[in-house]
Amino acid sequence: MQLTRAMELVSAAKLRKAQTKLVSSRPYASKMQTILENLSSASTALTHPLFDKREVKHKGLVIISSDRGLCGSYNVNVFRKAEEFLSQESKDKIKLVLIGKKGFYHYRRRPYEIRLKYIDLGGKLELTRTKEITANLVNLFLSREVDEIFLLYTKFLTVTSYRVALEKFLNIERFEDKEEKGYLQYIFEPSADTLFDDLLPRYCLTRVQIALSEAFASEQGSRMIAMGAATRNAEEMIDQLTLLRNKARQAAITKEMVEIASGVEALR
């Protein structure tokens, strides 16, 4: 009970940090998405390799799981969603990118190619590592090793709830509904190609960073709830065992008193 209570408090502290980072990142990610939608709808003549839509021969699936256990059904829910996706595809058509030890241990003996793995993040969101992961994912797509990449992660809703999300990462879909957003003709300075060359890598980095932030916050929330439940279960077990001990002690005392009284009567 002392161990689980300590882990609950540690997870609560980590959750507050992860939640603060997540809340501060969401407006930037939302604005980045809006900018990209506006620019891609304004100039459909623009071409960029990350917009490239081609015949799908291989798909990449990025699965973000935890490095540590004791977080309830968190990883089980992630793997269940992943299996739903994988069951619809041929095994030789899928390449996995695994973030988290639990995901690597789960899939290392299964018939899927593990193209990349990151098992030392430890729930820490570091910009250098995020840039490394993003660059490797973009290179997989640009080298035509995969034709589509999907992100599978947990989206943080509240402290007690999250939702497993499966989203397309690459290729980047153009937003072409001009009637809904309103068509605007932009004048690009510098050139549109230069702007997209700088904007799209930043957009990819933001997507990966927000996915990791959501996943880490969800993991800590799930671990805090699981350890809180374990602490309450331990308290209930202690109460039950104390009651059993008292009953056994009372029965032993009663038995001894009966034996003493029987002995006194026999001496008389």
C-alpha cells in the first residue's frame, strides 16, 4: 500500500508537468494546422514531396506505448486498436515504428517488420529526440520505403480518461474545400516553394510532438488512477485481514477460557 501510494503521488506530479506542456502546445499545433490548410487550399498548383499521393505498396504504423507498466489497461487499449488496423492489411505490407518498450516487447515476436524502435524515452519529451523521430519518419516516406504513415497514440481528454487515436501522418492531405473555408489568393514572399520547404517539416515536427505529449499525459493519468485503485484495494485487504486476525484471536481466547473453566470443574 505504501509503494502504490508513493507511485500514485509521483504519477500525479508527472501528470501535472505533462498536462502543462500539452496545454501550452495545443494552440501552436492548432494554428499550424490552420495555416497549412489555408495555404494548401489557396495554391493547389504547389507541389511538395510530402503532399505526394502514390500507390500504396507499404504502410508505416507508428505505435506509441509506455516504457513502464503498472498503468492499468493503457497498453492493452493501444494494442487492441493496433490489431484492428493490422488485421486489415497484409503482414508483408506493414512496417512498424515502435515508441515505448511495451510496444517493442509486444511485437518483437510477431510477424511484422520493426523498422524503427525507440525504447529509452522514459516519458520525457525532449526536442532533440522528437526531431530525430520526425526526421526518420519523413525519410521513410521520402525514400519511398513506405507510401503512407499512420500515428497511433492516446489522446488526453481528462485526468481520468483518454481516447486511442489513429491518424494519418504522411502523406499530408491537401485541404481543398474552398467553399467551406473561403478561397483566398495569397501572394507568397519568399516564394511558395521556399515557404513550404520550411513550413512542412515544422508541421511534421509539431504533429509528432503533440502526439507524444498527448500519449505521455494519458499514460501518467492512467498510472495515477491504477495506483490509486491499487492503494484502495490494499486498504480493503488490510481491513479484511485485520478482521480475520481479530476473529481468530477472539476464538483462541474463548477456547482457552473454556479449557480453563473445564479444568476448574474437573478439579472440583
